[in-house]
Amino acid sequence: MRFWHKILLAVLALFIAALDVSVIMVMKKSWQLNMDSETQRAASEQLLIANNIYENLNSIQTRGTRITPILLASVAQSYSEYYRKQGIHLQLWDNGQRVYPSRAGTPASPDSGTRDPAELLDEQSIQLSSPLPAPYQHLQLVYQRDISGLFAKQQELSRFFVMINWIVGPVLLLLLYLLIRQLTKPLKLLSETSKTIAEGDYSKRVQLRSKDEFGELALNFNRMAEAVEHRVTALSEMAEDKQRMVDNLAHELRTPLTSMQGFAEFLTTANIGEEEQQTAGRYILSETLRLKNLAFKLLDLSVLRHQALTLRKVELTELFQAVEQSEQPKLADAGIKLHLHHTIPQVWGDADLLASYLVNLIENAIHASKPGSTIQLLAYEQNGDAVLEIRDTGAGMTAEQAKRVFEPFYRGDEARSSEHGGAGLGLSFCRQIAEAHKARLSLDSVPGEGTSIRLFLQLHNNCPLIL
Amino acid sequence: MANILVVEDERPISDLITMNLKLVGHTYSKAYRGPDVFDMLEHEKPDLILLDVMLPELNGFEVMQRIAPLQIPVILITAKNSLADRIKGFELGADDYIMKPFEILELLARINVVLRRSEKSTSSFICDTVEVRYLERQVLVDQTPVDLTVREFELLEVLIRNRNIALSREKLLELAWGYDFAGESRTVDVHIRQLRKKLGWEDRIKTVFKLGYRLEVQV
């Protein structure tokens, strides 16, 4: 049963019940009031008749006539005939003996007009009886008033009431249906939206701009959906990153392993000449070295992650010289110049790690640059930080590449060919070095124009207290 | 036996594959980048392509899509072990899928299966005075038919298809008798002796110390 069904039925039942109960109570009250006034009228009329009969009897007695039952009956008859036109029946009893109307005087017949008045005592009449005033207290006057008109009126009212029920019910049903459908529309909307979200479309939102509880619910619901979407996106991105890393690691491991295993098999099982044996041996050696490099780089990364660093004063002149010396052969091979410039004398850091940081980045820059271009290695102060910057005018990166470039095993070259460089751990190692220095790393790159990577270190004289 | 195009950007692996292909008598050509494949296909149509998935510029899947109309059988070689990749490969019409690192014998076996299925496999092999006809399952020495048992013929075919490569007795059992054969490795020795005698190949089928047997044929 839907919610709006429940509301509709409950309101309908309640409303009709309330209406009926109040109408019935009003009718009952009006009936009671009518009856009271009829009863009162009957009582005063009966008193009047009793007094008149008393007066009559009194005057008859003063005239000296004896009061006989015949006389009594005739007196009663004269009154009775007068009042019968008004729907009033009278009886006169003497010491428990009915004197009017006499049992013998009228033949028994089934029609109501001539029936025994005592048997007229049905529901549609008021009956009162009281003794006459003394000295006639042995005489009892029974007064019976027909009120069938009142009953007919009441019945008419009841019929009207039932008719109103039949008309009001459906009209009410229709109005309630329209009203409740309108009021529960937001609920339907919410339900539909949550269903869509449950089916996996996390970008769906409820479009509801009302200020009531539903509006509030919709607002909170949207907030919840947003949070869920955010989480789900973050989770799936994380899973993707992880999958990519695993894929890349797999490639880095499987490629040299394939060659090593294959050439070792080749050497031991194949019927080959000396020259081919040499080739196979050389490949096994070079691929073993490749795997060894990978293993050591991974080891370096892991050591760096788990080892606290002791920061010391690093002389930039010495650092730059060391870096230039170690990179000179590669720079010369590629025909690229290295321009060194520093405006601050020292930074705060680990000299060996900073040297490998710079060497890694310079090697990347060499791969990206064309022969004849210049790579700049700069050190300067900016907003209280010591900045180490490496700037090249090489190929640059797209925004997508720049986002992932610090991921372990990320390579700009999707084929991951071994022609240029290694496993794609260089920049991730650099990031690790930056983190160990608690230094910020920033990368700016424009495709076709070049890349600049800056490391924000502490100035050596700034904060010597952190050790 | 067959002309095979090897598309692999890692030079060591490319050389490894081609050196082994040469050993068992296939001819080959090499491509190191995705787009090179199309240039090479304009000149000659190989019987089979061994295609690496991770290639520079155009990856293996994209290459497959472009060469699909040529109907050349393709075996994908990849370092990725994901089911999604494998399904994608088969959906694009790959005939088989082999994962790095692989055993050379496994690669050769898969190549043979694909070649046989596409009927690009050669129907006979001639060496010295011996002629082996695969379809008729017949062996002629000096034009005279020689009677070989079913097992001997299977063994001979395995030796020829993996010629110049030493095969252990276990490997021979696996390849010629089938995986579930619970025989002894001595069985192999008996059959090898029979083959040598029937074909006069005492020198061709070499015993490789500590390894097994090798059919030696000039490359």
C-alpha cells in the first residue's frame, strides 16, 4: 500500500466518521428538544383538560346531580371528541376501572380509529396520566398524543443525511486525491532519484525548490549524494591509480624477465653458433642490470619512506658543482648546455638526496630537450623559501601527463620502451625526496615550450631549530 | 615453414623471438612501432603476426583494428595480466594471447596451432633423403614409404616443429603423448631409438647431455 493511499484512506475515513458522528449527535439533540417541547405541551394540555373536567364535575355536583359512570363517560366523550381532531386520545379511569371509552359501547374492530385506546400505546405517541384534583382523585385521566409527524420529520432528515453522505464521500475522495498527490509529489521525486542513484548514477540530484520539510530533505539528500559521489569517484580513481601502478610494475618486471628467461633457455637448449651465444649472453647481462636497477630504485624509495632525515646546511656552490660534474658526459652526448645560477649561498637539507634529486630531474630534462638547447638550474629566495628550480625548453607535458608524472612507474611514453630511461621511478623518487624534506614541489609545463619544476626548501638561516 | 611478422618494441624480446623462429625454420620480419606495421603490410602479407600490446605511438589493439580487414592471424603478446585486456584482445579477433614472461616452446607451440588452424602450415618437410608428409601422415626415405607407429610419427613431428631446440624427455612426453600420459621417460628413449633406426638419423637426432634430444638441421 502506497503512502498516499494510506493518507487518503485515513483522512477519508476520519473525515466521514467525524461528519457522521457530529450530524448524528445534532440530530439526536434536536430530536430530544422536539420531544421535550411536545412532552411539555402534552403535560400542560393534559392539566388543562383535567381542570376542565374537574370544573364540569364540580358544577354538575353543585346542581345536585349524582355523578354516575354514564355521566362521567359522556363528559369524557365530549372532551374526547373535541380533542380527537388534534390527534389526542383521552381515557378516563375510575379506581382502575375504565369508564371511557367503555369496553361494551364500541365493537371491537381492527381499524385504528375505533381500536381500544389503551392499545394505541405505540412508539409514535406521548402518553400521560394523572388523577383529577380532589375530591375526584379516584378518577384518572389518561392523555395520549400522536406524534407521528415528528417521526416522519426525523426520518426525512435521516434520508437527507444518508444522501449527503453519498454525495460528499466521492467529492471528498476526489479532492483529497488531488491534494495528496500534489503534496506527496516531492516524495515520489526523492524516491525516483534515490533509485537512480542506487542503480549507480551518482551524478543525479533532486530538483526541488520548496521551503518545507521536503525541501530540507531534498537539500540534505543532495548533499549526501554529493558526498557519496565524491567518495566513489575518489575510490575509483584510487583503484585506477593502483591498477595502473600494478600494470606498470608488471611491465617493468616482465619485460626483462622474459628476455632473461628466453635467452637462458636459448643458450641451454638451442643448436646455435658462437655469435648467437654471444648475443644471448649480452642480452641476459643487460636485462639483469635493468632489473637490478629497478630493484635498487625500489629499495631506495622504500628506505627513504621509512627513514627520518637529518637536515644540514648545504653549500649550493658545492652541490651545483657535484651535479654538473656527474651530468657532464650525458649533457655533452646530447649536445645540451647546463646553466647554473644561485643567489642564495646555502639551503637546509640533505646534500646527497638533493644531488640525486637534481640529477634525476636534469636527466629527465635532457630526454625532453633538443640538442643545442639550455637547461637552467637556479637557486633563489622567494617569500622566505629557498627555491631550487630546473627549467628546460623541451617538449613539455600535457595537463594529464603533469598530473600523473609523480606517480611511481609513470612514463610519458605509453609503450614504456627501454630506449629512453628506466622504469619511471625518477620523478616519484624526487617527490619522495621533497616529502622527506617537508618541502613543496611544484611543476609548470606547457606542451612544446618546456617544463619548470620548483622545490621550496627552508633557507638555512631561517629555521635551524627543527632537527 | 611460415612467414611471421614480429611487432615488438623491446629489442631484446624482439631478437629473442626472431632468433627462435629462425631456428625452427620460419622466416620473419620485424617492426618496432605500431605505424611501421602498415608500411610493411603493403609490401608483403605475412602468414601470422606476433603483436605486442604496449607499442609506441599506436598500441597493439589499435593496430589490430586497422589490420582487421586483411584477415591475418594474430597472436597478442603482453605484460598485462588483466582479464579485461584478454577479452578485448579476443573481441578484436586475436587468435591467441600469450603473457610475458613466456617459454619459447610454448610460444612455438601456439604459433603451430594457429598456423595449422589457418592452414598456413607447410604440408611437408624434407631433410637429407627423408620426406615427411604431415597430412598423409606418411614418411618416405629415398622415395620408399617407411612404416611408423602413430606415436613415432607424433614424436617425429614434435622434433621437426621444434628443430634445433633441445627437448627434455618430459617435454617430449607432454607434446607427443599428451599431458595426461603417465608414461616413463624411458619410453621416449625407446621411440627415439626406433626413429633413428628407421630413418637412418643416428646423427641428426642428437642426445643432449642432461637435457634430452634435439633434431639438428642446418638453418
